[in-house]
Amino acid sequence: MGGLEEGLRRAARLIEESSYLVAFTGAGISAESGIPTFRGAGGLWKKYRPEDLATPEAFARNPRLVWSWYKWRMNIVFSAKPNPAHRLLAVLEERGVLKAVITQNVDNLHRAAGSKRVIELHGSIRRVRCIACGFKEELREPPSEDLPKCPSCGSLLRPDVVWFGEPLPGEALEEAFREASRCDVMLVVGTSGVVEPAASIPVYAKAGGAALINVNPEPNAYTGIADVELRMKAVEFALKISRLLGIEV
Ligand code: NAD
Ligand code: ZN
């Protein structure tokens, strides 16, 4: 039936004919840059569930354990490079087709690829903030201490990311929903679609009349509502669709 090829052609047509394209991305778009997704992470940390580490309770109980997990993840993120899927979105923005990237990722790879309008819903793993005062700092490398302390007040520093059970940054969330209501096509790449409230954004876009393109090697939360379902990895998608669109990534 040529399902995938036909799906790619339909996706290319939707992108070309869109007047307001918005992307919504998750950990899967960075998987081929070497950053493990939450569902399916391996190695040393296999015995822990991210839901048991990325929480304020875990940090209060055992900040050393949480910091050592984050330092492991920071090391990976700091040496990771954007892949063709990140670059595709940057090129589409440069051409005026893509208006914004809404991301659940904390790895900064969209900006590293050249995307300008990036709405970060879950913060950044390249930044720390003090748990007591307003101190924030961009990092150039993972902290060397086991328990990094605030240079201004001496309290513990934490990664400036949103943990399970914490509210999302209000402004970013509002902006994301505004973009979702404006877009006529939403390109969803590499998310399971189970972490709320971010997961509702494509559903909201769809309810507002947008067409959804869903790129994921596995079925996910949007499989039933997507207009085009592309069961493939992000990089393969980027390489194939860019050829159809006549652009280089
Ligand atoms: P998730 O781990 O729940 O799901 C990852 C999804 O990506 C899955 O649906 C999987 O099938 C898909 N996937 C795996 N490899 C892929 C590939 N090569 N191409 C395309 N898709 C692929 O991730 P999520 O939906 O982003 O939600 C989990 C939370 O984890 C997010 O809120 C985010 O903050 C955090 N997180 C971020 C990073 C990052 O910044 N890179 C990494 C891990 C987790
Ligand atoms: Zn402080």
C-alpha cells in the first residue's frame, strides 16, 4: 500500500500548504542525539524510575541521589549535538513556514540547532536555581560538587527543570496554548503524550481545527486523532520529508 511513503507525501503537502505551522516535541526527537528518553532509559539508572527521582519529594529526601542522577544526565546533554530533526525545524522557521517550537525537552538542542522561537515547558537542564532565594545560573558544564550550593545564600541549588507534581512556568504554558489555538498544522515529534498538562496541547490544537502530523516509531496518545501517522524515527522523518520539501538539513 506504500503507507509510509503516502503518509510522508501527505505530511509534506500539509506543511507546504500550512499558513501557521507549530511543532510540539518530546524526548524522542533527541534520542538519536544520544539522550535517553524517560521511557526506556538504560544503564546505571535502570533500577530507578524517573518519576521517583524527578520530584520535589525525592530531592527533599535524598538530594545527593537526585543530584547524581542529574549530573549523569547533564554530562550526556552537554556533549550532545542537534540532529537533522532539530535542524529541520530550524530551517522551516528560517523559511517562515514554522512559527514556533513548543518543547517538553530540557536539553536546549532546538536552540543549538538554530531555532529562535522555542517555548520550553519544562525548563532547562543547563540551568540551576536556588531553592531559597531567586538566584539562577546558566551552566557551562555539570557542577563538580556532590551537593551544589547557592553562591549568594548558601542553600542548595537544584536543576531549573519542572519536576513531576510541580506547576509549569505560567507564561510558557499560556504561550504554548496560544500557539496551539493559532496553528493550522501541528507537527508532533517524539513524545509519548502522557505527561500532563503538556500532553493536552496537541489535543487542544486539533480541537481548534489544526491537522496533526504524528511522528513516532511507537503508537502514542495521539495515534487515534492524528491526521497523518508516521511510524518512524525523527531523523528518518527529517531526512525523507526534507527531500520531499526540497530543503537541506
Ligand atoms: P517520553 O520518554 O515519555 O517518550 C518518548 C517518546 O519518544 C516515546 O513515545 C517513544 O516512542 C518516542 N521515541 C523514541 N525514540 C524516538 C525517535 N528516535 N524518534 C522519534 N520518537 C522516538 O518523553 P516525553 O513524551 O518527552 O515526556 C517525558 C518527560 O521527560 C518530558 O516532560 C521531558 O521534560 C523529560 N525528558 C526530556 C529529555 C530531553 O530533554 N531530551 C529526555 C528525557 C526526558
Ligand atoms: Zn540562594
